[in-house]
Amino acid sequence: MIGALFKRDLGRFFPFASAAGGGGAALPVVFFVAVAMLYPFAVGPDANLLARTGGGVVWIAALLAAILPLEKLVAQDIELGTFDQLRLRGVTEEVMMAVRLAAHWLSFGPPLILAAFPSAALLNLDSATLQLLLLGLVAGTPGLAAIGLIIAALTASLRTGAALSGLLLVPLALPILIFGAGALARQDAASIGFVAAISLLLVALAPFAAGAAIRAAREV
Amino acid sequence: MSRFCLTLCAMQEDASPNLTAKSLACRRGDRLLFKGLSIAIAGGEALHLTGANGTGKTTLIRTLAGLTTPFAGEVERVGAVGLVDERPALDPDLALGRALAFWQRVDGCNDPSKALAVLGLEPLLEVPVRYLSTGQRKRAGLAALLNRGAPIWLLDEPLSGLDVAAIEQVTALIADHVSGGGIALIASHQALAIEGLRTLELGDFVPTEEPA
């Protein structure tokens, strides 16, 4: 049962997974690369400046790209009644959300990490910075996915949920950004440990918080 | 009326199903819909839930299903619950066959063809769910219910949007389910031709002053 659920979630969210269902799922990655592409045009082709500030820009792009998939993440299945039907089959909301978190991260984290390569080339990042950037994204994207899931579940029953979730994600994602981008500025891998710790906490928390949120959404 | 002797995916539980609610009170928002409502349905019984719009039929069904907690009272269920409401829980972007296949995998149903044939869904399997009409969507939801093999059926307006032939078909399916030892609770504004059907009418709840 869990396998079927995971397969369905992945099919809905993974970019290019299928002609039907996966529409728009590639947008975060395209958006991410687009920011890296636009930045040199905005600040000018100063290679040193780009190399010094480029890593931070990639982090901001990753954070903003995490907002894009939130709209479809939870609200649609509440509307369709999928969560209700699963509940009747004995699947708890926590399990549904844990499966969704895994599918959401897989459809958003690894594509973003891969897209960091062309972005690094566009921003003239050296190999040491790229290495720290990739490590940071590996550690940080699960946390971004977890924050996104919690926010998507909390705002699912609100009419202006989509706009609100973008605003809510920014402050909550701040610790990940500070330590993730901070590692690049100081060329210090230690703060990536903090990013990983924050992510771990968020990933452990997210299924319970999001599960409670969709249970509460029924009681209106 | 012809009876369909369906050997659908076997019922999940052999024990006699049971659905009871004791002195139930439900509210929606700040409004109390009803209170002191008791229901007892045993296997082989069907209950027709009627009442004007807004009297709490859907809320009662969702409470009986265990999706919402009652304001007061308790609900007891013996046996798995199958719910059909206005949302068929099928991905709108997928073809009907693939959308239904997800629930078949979840329910462990190996042979969905009979339910699809009875409800006349076979020609629609390649059509994306979002292109289906209201009645076709309703029939798809009922097919998922049949494939589930749950002994307790909670049906919220199962006949709305259906054509005359489909209404007859679905009524027969419900009658068949009940005569096979299942439970059916049907909220509907339409008359149902099912033998031994009891009726429960939800009225407007009028709050009374508690004596001081």
C-alpha cells in the first residue's frame, strides 16, 4: 500500500515523469537556472565579483525555487478527497505526509543539485566553492522540502494559501540559508553540519506537523 | 429487476459488520446540526438518510466514517468503511483506468473488470478523469467502492448526476450489497427502491432554552 502511494506521489511531482500529471513540475529547476543566468547580466561580467557572490545567489535561487511546487503539494489532494479515502483504508496522515515528503524531495532536491552544475559554470564558481555548494544543497534541500510540506499542509484550506505559503517559507528557511551560504563565504565545511542538523530536525518534524494540519483542515 | 451476482473482490472481513452511533451531536462551524442522534445498523440493513439541504447529512456521514470527531457522543464501527461522496478521489490528469488502478493497488484488488463492466466504465478507461461528466465520475467512484470490498457503505448522494439506467443499476448494486450481509447508509433526495429500507429524516435543529 505504501509502495503504491509512493509511486503515485512520485508520478505526480517528478519533473518529466509522465505526460499526464507531471505538468509544471520542472518549473523549479528552470527557475533556478534562470536566476543564475540572469545574475551576470544584472551585475555585469566581472568574473571576480561573480565568483565571490555567485554561491549566495545560487542559495537564494534554491530557496525561492522551493516555493514554486507548494501550491500543488497538499491542497489538491484535500480537494480531491484522496486523504479522506486513504484514511478510511487505515493509512494515518503521518504516513501519508512522510511518503509525500520523500516524493517531494526526490522530485525537487536532486534535480536542483544537478542544475547547480550549469549554474556554477554561469557564475564562474571555482571547484572548491562548487563542492561546498553541492554539499550544502544535499544537506539543505531536505529541510527546504520539509518546511515546504508543513507550510503547504497548514495553508491548504485557506483561499489565499498559495501566496501566503511563499511568504511563510522565506523566514523559516533563513537558518538553512545562513549556514548554507555562510559555508561558501568562509570556505568552511563545518557549518554544513549545522545545515544537515536543521534539515534532520525538520524532516523528523514535518510528517507530524503536516499530518496534524490536514486532520485539522477536516474539522471546519 | 435483475440481480447482479457479483463475486467482486472478496469482503475483507468475515465478522458481521456493525455501525452504531450513540447520542451523537455534530456541529458545523458554530452551528449545532443535531444532537442526541442514535443509529444502529447491523449487517444486511440499509438506512436512507433524508432531510433538507444543510441539515447535516454529509457531516453525519463523515462523522460515522471517522473522518471528523463528533461534538458529543460516540461512533462504533465493526468492519471496513467505503465512502462515496461528491469527490471521487481520482487524479484529474490521469486516464480513468490508471486513476482507478491506484486504488486497486492500494486495496489489493486483482480483478476490477466486473465492477467496471457493471457500471459501464469500460469505454471510458482511456479518457482523462477531468473530461468525465458528473455522472461518469460518480460511477467511477462507485467502481472504486465495489473493488474495495468494504462491508460498510456510506454513500453521500450516490444517485446525483446519474441517468435513469444508471440509477437503476446503482440501486440494484446497493440492494445486492445489503442482501449479501453488508451495511448501506445512503443520503439521497431521491426515492430508493430497496427492500426493507429504513428512513431517517434529519430536521432543522431548533435550540431550546435549558430550564434554569
